[in-house]
Amino acid sequence: MTDYVVGDIQGCLDPLLKLLDRVNFEPATDRLIAVGDLINRGPQSLETLRFCKQLGNSFNSVLGNHDLHLLAISQGVRSATPKDTLNNILDAPDRDELLGWLQQLPLLLSIGDYTLVHAGIPPNWSIATAASMAREVEAVLQSDQASIYFQHMYGNQPDSWSDNLEGPERWRLITNYLTRMRYCTSSGQLELTAKTAPNNSQGLLIADFAPWYSHQQRLAAEDKIVFGHWAALEGKDCGSNLFAMDTGYVWGGAMRLMNLDSGEQYHQNADPG
């Protein structure tokens, strides 16, 4: 069995299918794993969910912030924005089946030597700690407390970890670390407004804040981390043991697929015109 990881699909099914054709993907013997944000912004969100779900055990994914956003909208605790492309899912006859399947996906996956997460691992957490925190939120999402979780999911506070955090505030910060983080301090204080690449002249200029993966004393520095979310990085080299998968197809870039066994990467550019 070969494991293939794909970057943020965001409702762009056609380039994914082209990539899978290029590597002769066979569901009977191979597995497709996504780093989250299966849907939204692109034109084929419903078709993407249906395709991934029908792969059964030959597919897995971590949840991304757009996936959680869809679930919150479906729960009636949030309204869609003009940029969202989710109506086809919300109006689909199989919406409940698709959304129930989506809500069962994890926030963090360990596959061999790799850890997969949508946004990243804060510098103050080891992989074991991140996995434990992910399991906490997954348990809530799969319980009768899920509606409470979605009611309190949005927000940038608290922005720093404390073991004393409880309930919705604790769930929110764990979620923000794993699905929204780009910049933070070495102690894990989040800055969630900046989205540009670190070398952008309009990037973050606040002292002590830096890309989560760049802090020298990061506890998970020796672990292989596969992540998406940050399209502005364009999938460029972020350092040893780091695999940035979001190459921004929905924004005009390419879609990236990586063979986890060999490390070989494949790219599908947008069709011209």
C-alpha cells in the first residue's frame, strides 16, 4: 500500500483526479490522505466530499478550519459568507450523511514517521501533547457536546496555552493551534491576523512573533510534520522535517501530491484560460 498526501483541496476535485491518474492511484491498494480544507472557495465542494467519502478506508484526512466552518454553518451557529461555496453541500439530499462523516474525521494523524495536521504544532507542544489535545477535541466533536463546541468555536482568545483552561475556551485554543495557526511566539502565544508569507514586506512585524515552525526550541523539531493551511508559503522549504503541502491551487497555484513512502512530489497546475 502506498500513502499519498494531498494539500488543501478546497473544492477543486478535477486537479486532484488528474494527480491521482498520474500516479496510477488504486483504492484497492493505495490510500489518499488530505491535510484538511477539503472544501470551500473552489467550485466542486459537494463533489469533493462525495468522492473522498466513497473511497472508504482508502481515504483519511485531518479537519481544517474550512471543514469546521462548514460544520458550524450546518449547525446553525454561523452564517455563510459571500466567499463561501458551500450551498451545494447544505442543499444536497445526502448532506446529513456527508456532514456526519466529515465530523468524525480527526484533527491529527500519525502515519509511520509522519504527523499530519492542518496548520501546525505549536512550539511549546511535543507531538505526544498535540495528539492528546487533538483527541480531546475529537471526543467533543463526536459527543452530545458538539453543538456547544460549535457555538464557541470562533474567536482569537485565549491566545496562550494554560493547563488550567477548561471547556469551550480550551477547545477553541486547541482548535486554533491545530487548524488556524501561522505566527506565534516561542511560548505559543498566537497571532491570528497575519496571513502573508514571512518574507513578504507586509508580513508580520511584531517582535517575538514568527512562523510556528521557525522557533529554535520547538519541542517537535525532530519530528516529521506534514501540514497545509498556509498557501502564501507556496509549499517552499520551511526547514528540516517540515512538509508544506498547501501550494494554493484555489488561488492560481498548483495542487501538490506527495508519496509518503518515497517523498516524491507531484504538482497539477490550473488549466490555462
